[in-house]
Amino acid sequence: MFDYELEHIFSYTVTLAEPEVVGPVPGGVRANLYATGGEVTGPKLTGRVRPVGGDWLTLRTDGVSVLDVRNTLEVGEGAIVDVALTGVGDLGADGYERFMRGELPQTVALRVSTRFQS
């Protein structure tokens, strides 16, 4: 058995361009959301989100979004960190219909698995 001690190292926020809607696919709709920048803040790392990458999203008709996210962070003295996330977000039972009307949520609770490489 392991005892874990978690420590907050940093958080980051990403600004996104307007969604590029690919169109309907079986079970939902595909959209690309490209990163335009962002900020890395925290007690151990600070920096910026580079304006590359984004989220290649599939929004299912049940309102659950399937995430495929890639971002690049530039931290400290210019070190590059690759970020990859997979997971889901829940936009609610009517999330698909709202998205199709162009009503985008300001925030979405996500459940993700994240990998950092540097």
C-alpha cells in the first residue's frame, strides 16, 4: 500500500478560437477548438500556453463530449511541456441541441486523464 501526498504544482487556462464545426458524425457532431494562448500559474511553474494545439471534440447526442486535447506549455526559462488529455465533459441532457444552436457554455466540468512530457 502506498501513501500519497499530493502537491499543487500549477494550473493553466487556455483561450480558444470559435469552434470549427466539422459536421455531423455517427452519434453526434465533431468540432475543432484551437488554442489561441493562455496562462500557466502556480507555486512551482509559471509561463504561457503557446498558440498551438486544441481540442478535437466529439459531442454526442446525449450531451457528453469526448475530449482529445493537445496543448504546448512554455514554462520557466523557456522549457517546453507537451500536454495530452483524454476524457469526457457533460454538457447536460440538452447540451447537444444547445451546441447546435450556437449556445456555447462558459464552463464545463471535465473528467480527464492527463499526460505531461518534457
